[in-house]
Amino acid sequence: MTQSIGDWSEYLSKEKEKDYFISLYSFLNSRIDSEIYPPRGEWFKAFEYSSFNSTKVIILGQDPYHGDGQAEGLSFSVPKGTAIPPSLRNIYKELESNNVNFANPGHGNLVTWATQGVLLLNSVLTVERQSPAAHANKGWEFFTDHVIRLLNEKKNNLVFLLWGAYANKKTELIDSSKHLILSAPHPSPFSAHKGFFGSQHFLKANEYLESNNQKPIDWRIPK
């Protein structure tokens, strides 16, 4: 964990001393000749944009995109100039139906959400080129589950957007009496029609934030 992660360091710095984290980095260093996505300097990007104090919505992904130039350390987000992935296209379709003034910006960069306190967190923070889940069960899950537990324990009135069976398993880490959990099928083309479309999660998230005296998320993305 070499890059600055702001106020998260107070909560996460001790993790890098634990056996699982040392083992994880040993594994990652052993894969130095492979193409790891995102680049090393972007593994903790989600924590740079959304500080611990500012985080109020969590959108949990599984692992980063494994295509060339797609992954940038934020779940579901891709850099400008990169084709919008199918799942994100479906997220945009759902947003357009949520009465939150959203219009497809023509790109897939979600930094404007992150800077408002939306933690775009993948459960596994690295992957290898064209090898989905290549770094699953290597230690990242211990780290990101710790992040979820921290948020659950030390904050109130957060919104967790959990899409798909994998993300929904994380409900056991979250106290639903003090946070809002919004669960739905994954937005991928294989499952979005099974309940992701029409879920109104973005509108519901904002209504919950406002009801708890928090500023809602402006889901609009500049072109």
C-alpha cells in the first residue's frame, strides 16, 4: 500500500502488517511479468477519491475489468475514450429511468460520483489481462471485507448498493438497522432484466440520504 489514501490510512495502515497482506503482496510481486490491471499506482484509487469521512454510498463490484485499458481502480468505471462496458451501459439505462436528471454522457468515467462520497469498491482490487478472477482468493477479499466492516461499524446511514449474487453475500457484514442495503441482480446483460432494471436504486439512495439529513448524490456525469 504505497500510495496516499488520505484519512483511510488511519484505519487501514495496520492491515499491511498482517500475514494475509504480506502474502498478497508476495503473490502480486511474483506476477510482476504478467499484465496486472489496473496499474500498480491505481490499485487503491477508490480510497483516494472518496475519503472515509466523505463516504456515504458504496457500490460494490467483484474484480476489475480485464480488458486492455479498462480498469482504473474504481468499480464499474473506465477511463474516457474507452468503450462503455455492457454492465455500465445497463447502469446508465437504469439511471435514465430513475428521475435523477441523468443523461448518458457518452463515456464511462465515474470519478464525479467518487468525489461526492460514492466509494466505487471492487472486492478484489487486481486482475490479469484477459483472465477474470485471476487474483480472487489471494487476500484482497480480507482487505475489502475489513473496509466494509469499518464503514458498517464506525458510520451511520450509509447506502450499500449490492448487485449480483457475489455482492449480495456481503450483506452479512452490514447492520441493516443502521444502514440501507439495496440489493438487485447484477447489471450485466445476462441478468439485468431479472430485477436490476426497475430497481430505482439511485433514486432510493438519494431519498434515504435526504431523509437522514445528508446531501444527495448528483448522479449526472459531465460529457
